[in-house]
Amino acid sequence: MREKTGINHIIHQSVNQHTTVTILNSLQANPKRTGLAYIDENGKWADLSCSEILKRIKQIAFALIDHGVAPHERVAIFAQNSMEWILADLAIMSVGAVTVPIYATNTSKQAEYIINDAGIKLIFTGSEEQLSKTREVLDRKSTLLNTVVTFNNTAETGEDSVIRLSDFMKKSFAPKISTEFETRFKNTDLNDLATIIYTSGTTGEPKGVMLSHSNIVAAFEIHDKYLSFLTDEDHSLSFLPLSHVFERTWSLYCMHRGLKVSVLHNPKDILEALQAVKPTLFCTVPRLYEKMYNEILNRLEEASASKKKIFHWAIKQGRTYQEFLNRKAPLPFLLKIRKKLADKLVLAKIRAVTGGQLKMTPTAGAPLSAEIQDFMIAAGIPITIGYGLTESTATVTAFPRSNYKIGSVGTPLEGIEIKIGKDDEILVKAPTIMQGYYNKEKETAAVFEGEWFKTGDAGKIDKEGNLYITDRIKDLMKTAGGKYIVPQQTESLLTNDGFIEQVMLVAEGKPFVTALVVPNFEALQKYASQMSLEYQNLGDLLNHNEIKAFFKEKINLLQEELADFEKIKKVKLLTREFSQELEELTPTLKIRRKIILAHFEEAIKELYAAKLAEFVV
């Protein structure tokens, strides 16, 4: 006889269709189907069935209750992407507790801030790196933290406060634990908090965004309508941080829809994973496509004249083909033939970089140039540009399936309203908007205008309803002459070039615009070799007159369409990249301007010390 208190029975008896009910119901419906895939200890992709996922979620959930985790208590996950990350997340929410993600790349001090602010007592950690950082927090005795459950089943535990996940799950549980789990699972309310996600903090300290089960379920329902074309055969590759709202809500949504999710542990292995997994879906940030584009163009430079001609012809055919599809216009017979030939000669090889099976790739988080969007779409890579925030449970707008406009971030998904407010600020009203910032009533009040959430981004809406992001209001710079500079616009122009890896503009209160520029060192060293330049180190290379002239010409060309007051007048070429380790980048690779300004204070002083005569590198 089947146990009546089993998880399958509980799912059917749940009063509220909260986040974990919708996902666990999907898992239960297809027990033999592969729900998750991961890289095992042998470095091979392995599958986990839906029935096994349900079993492990239940084991972790029972262990949490047995350990004393109460309803509404905050429980943290401080780890890289992994199958265990998703299991722990679902287990936490299934017992009525609140998941608090911490980026795997955070320092111990950054983790400590979140642990303290959220009142974390129990935390899940990933590799030895996160475990070590968490032990530092424990040693400082500055928080309520008393239990660490590590995903690393070979980790040395030693102290009573640290336990391996495998041991945590293997306990024998009293019958009352099962009863308590059933009660909590059934009675979790849609208005209860599901998660607190701390923003990565490009300006000031992180704020904990409170998202309820109602917010997440509303996002699921909105995406059900938008993504009605997906089938059971689709599968997603998860490589962006699960600690970020974009990847987390996307992966949870895929599980809600009954789709397989392959979880990549190390994002640096993304190109190899795309080849191995061949996903039909994955969400990404523009940097992936920028690097792909620049690598393709660099290889094209070495090609013969005839191959270059074939390449550009093929892209032209792909572009024309996609334009017809976008307009839902009948495809001319000859265009079909030319497209088939273009695929065979060029386009299929470009698509093969992403596995060759993509149906959709949601892309957001930073601007992606119209040039790169146009190129990738012409090649048949289905980039779907969107816009969203942590505070809106991710997606607000996205490209429609047809009649999208390159350069925009799409139109609002059904059920979401947008409008333009004071100072061109984008305002959003939707059932996905957060409950507020944790422990920050003043900050919460400041971002609401009645029912409308103030995004902090400026934009415009065209007559077809397409949204265009014009700038980040908080990042606007005002020069000493009173002119306003939109830094992202110029920074994006420069980083589209294959020889430029990172850029940060300096202009606030200054007489003219300058920039800190990190070259693409691999491409630059290759160029130096071709030019037979001699140098001892990167500093020598960047001081070569030929290199300075090279960047001067390149940057002037890239910014020739800008107004004179917007143009960079002086540049400092840097010998190292901005890094997360030095807290110069957020975990989603956005630049932290204040920290970079402090780290390169002397270099910036030098840029403004000499009298301006002309563009200087």
C-alpha cells in the first residue's frame, strides 16, 4: 500500500499552488523523465530522474525540519551552480522557509553582510572556497550562523557546526517530521516570502529584494503564455549564476514546464558544454555573444578574399531570410535556395558553436549592440533580447516572436504594464513586482509611486509598444561644463571592438571625458607579433608608440558618431582586467564605478593633470 503521507499525496492535497507545488507536481507527473543533468565526479554528464529529484528534495526538507528550521526562517545558499543548489532551493521553499542566495564569488565580508542582515542560522555551501569563507564568518562570531551544510562530500568537517550534505540527508527521521512537512507544504501561502535576493550593489550596499510565492507563480503564468511554443523535447543549459534572479527564475520555470535542465558548474566551460549538451534553450548575457562575434571576425581577417566574400554573402542571405520571417511574409523560392546554400557554406558552422539546436536564447543584463544582434540573428541564432530586474522577478519586456525591433528590448509580456515617468524613468506595474527591500522601509518607499515601481532606468516607448533603454539614471555623469554623459553608451561602443575587453568612463565633475581601457591582451599580443614589436611585459607593450597610435585611431573611429562633448579625450591603457576578486565587478560582471575610481585614483589624476591638446593615450 502506498504511504498516504508521501510527497505525491501531499502535492495533491496542497491548499495553495505555491512555487514548489507547481514544480513538484511537474516532477511527479513524469517520474522516469530526466529532470536535471550535471557533471559527475568523473567529469561526465549524468542524468537525474524526476523521481530521484523528488526523493532528494524530500530528504533535504525532512533534514531541515529535523534541524529546527522554522517556517519563514531564512536559509542561505553560498555555492556555484550545481544540481545540489537547485535541490536545496526547492527543499527550503517546500518547508515554508525562505531561500537567500549568495554569489559564489562573494568575499567572506560580503557573505557576512547578507548572513547578518537576513539573520541566517543555517547555510548551504559549495566548494572548499565557499566553505573556507563561511568558516571565517563563523570564527568572527558576528552573526547568528551556527550550521553549515556543505555540498562537498569530501570536505573535512571537523567542527560540530559543519556537516556534509550526504550525512545531513541520511538521518533517520521520526514520523512527526513527515507530518510536520505535510502541514507546512500544504499551508504555505502564496503571499509568504519564497526568497530574498540581494542585489549585487553597483551603487552602495546590497539590498535584499523580497519575492513572494505569488510573485514567482505569476511569473510562471506570464511565461506560460509567452512561451506556449515550447514542447517536452526542449531542454535548457544553466550556466549563469543561480544566485541571480535571471538564471534562477528561468531554471525554476523550465522545471515547472517539465523541461530538462543541465546545470553547468563552471561558467568558463560554457562553449564545451554547449557542444556536449546541445540545448534548445539557455539564458545568457551579451558578453557571450560579443566574444563569439569578435572571435569570428578575428578569424575572418585571416581568411582569403574569396572566403570573405562568401562569408558576407551568406550573412546577407541569412539577414534577408530572417527579415521575411520577422514580418511573417511569404518566403520567395529563390531566397529559400540561397539560404540553404548559405547554411551549408557558413551559417550552420556559426550555429554549431552554440550546439546547433537553439530554439530561443533569452539575453539581458547589459546592452548588446544592434550590429551583433543583427549578425547573430542573421546566422540563425535566436537571440531574444529582454529587460527585467530582480525587483520584477526578472522579465518585464522581451522580443515578441515576430515583428521585433533590433535596438529595442521588446514589448511588455502579457500582464505587465510599463509607462514613462518623470525624467524619462521606466515605471512598471505587475503581479511580479517585489514585496519590498528586506529591513529597508525607507528605501522601499522611495522606489514606489503608488502601485508603480520606479526602475531607475530611463527609456522611451515607440508607437508599437517597443521599449528602448536610454540610460541608467543613477549612472548619468555631469561634466564640469554641465553636459550629461551616458557612460554605458560609449562603453558599449568600445567593448564591441575585438581589441578592447573592458572600459570605464570618467566624466563626473570633470572638464572632459576620459576612459580607463583594458585591452584584449591575447588579440593585442598577436597584433604585436605581426608588427614585430619587441617588449618585455604588458607595460612595455602598452607604452609602444605604435600601440598608442593603434588605439588612438581605433577609439576615434569608434566614437566618431558621438557629439564632441561625449567623446573620450584621453585614455589610460591598463595592464590588468577589472576583477571580482578586487570587488571591481559585480558577480554579473557589471562595473562598480566607485571602487574602480578609488583603485585607479592616481591614474585618473594623471589623465587630468596635463593640459588637453588632442586625443591622448
